[in-house]
Amino acid sequence: MRRRNTKIKLLIGAAILLFSLFKYYSNSEINEFTGKKQHISISTDEEVVIGLQSAPQMAQQHGGLYPDQNYQKLVDQVGQKLVNNSVAKQTSYRYDFHLLRDPKTINAFALPGGQIFITYALFAKLENEDQLAGVLGHEIGHVVGRHSAERMAKQGLTQGVLSAVSVGFDPSTAQGAAGLANVINMSYGRDDELESDELGVKFMMDAGYNPNELIGVMEILKAAAGPNRTPERISTHPDPENRIEKIKEAIEKYRK
């Protein structure tokens, strides 16, 4: 009886696994702006809706929007200049740029569909408009690269695999699989960051900004992280030194 129950559990686990794999790999397409093959289960219109619905909550988590409209106007101007002079303009996304009040968290991020944020803590450390363009260009790269939508699909696959392992095997095996999945997903995150850096370089150059200033942004982030920054192997972001090297390669690539 026990052996029979084990066999049934294995069959159910295998069915969940096969369904998850089929669902993930059957939704594949080529990103027309990056040339990258991606597995994505939502449309660009759905990305826009998700971003617009999530934007107010994200702003609230960082203390709301920064009250100085002159600074906000600068962020808007630089962001729209990047969009209007690059392939971002050809996408169906709605690009909005938000300066957040948060004076402590040095960060910038993008939601699906074009909602882009930069904290005042990071904004205040930037030395010139070109560095601001570097930050915003990188985040536009995440949107054009459809990284959030791609990550949603990967998370769906991961959950399916973990469910299959949990049903078919013992809990300790599932915990091990979860740890492995976390490491794999972090490596995907690092790849997205490097692709966004390269796209950011291209967008900066298209809009007439100095792409070398993106290296200056990396130096700011490196200094902010300090000597005890998280090792790359357990971080969602590549080491700043590695990013600088890749940025230099991208600058040479697009100057040719």
C-alpha cells in the first residue's frame, strides 16, 4: 500500500512538472528590440496595466514622490529624451519617470510597462545630467528587455518544479531544490542587469549623452555598498567592477 501511494505521488509530481515545463516553453518569442529569445506568458498591454497598478504602492513604500517639481521636471526631461531618441519610442509601453522622496535608499528600478523610479538618495549623489541619463537608460533597458515579464514566467516555472518535487518526494528534497532554484534565478537577474547596462549605453549614445558617465554611476554604487558588499555569487546584481568592464565593452561596440 505504501509503495502504491509513493508511485501515485511520483506520477502526480511528474504530471505537475511536465505541465509546468510545457506552459513555460510553449510561450516563447523573439524580442524584436533586443533579438533575444524569451519565454513570456503575458502581453505588453498586460505589462503596462501591471506597472500602472503597482506604481502608487511602490511610491508609497519610498515615502511618496519628491516634492521639488524642478528636480522631477529634470528627471522627466532626461527620461523622455532617452525614450524619444531610441528604440524605446517604438515600443508600445508608456514611460513615466518618478523621483521618490526616499533619502536613504540608493536605488532605481523599473516596473513592467514603463514605470521608472529613482530615489532622491541616488539622485542626490549623481554629479551631472549624463549620470542621470545613465541610471534612467539602464532602467529603460529593463523595460525594453521585458525583464520583469520574463522573470514572472521563470518564477511560475520555478513554483511548478518545486510543487512537483514537493508532491513526488520528501520535504527535505524540496528544500534543496528551492535553494538551487534561488541560486539559478539570481544568475538570471545578473544577466538582466548586464543586458540593461548595454542597452543603457546604447540609449545614452542615441540621445547624445556621454556613456562613460555610466561608469561614474557604477563607482557611486560601489562606494555606497562599501567594503562589505554582498558577493556576486549570492547577489541579484553583478559586481560593480564586472559591470564597469562590460560597460566599457559596450561603449566600444556601439562606437564602431
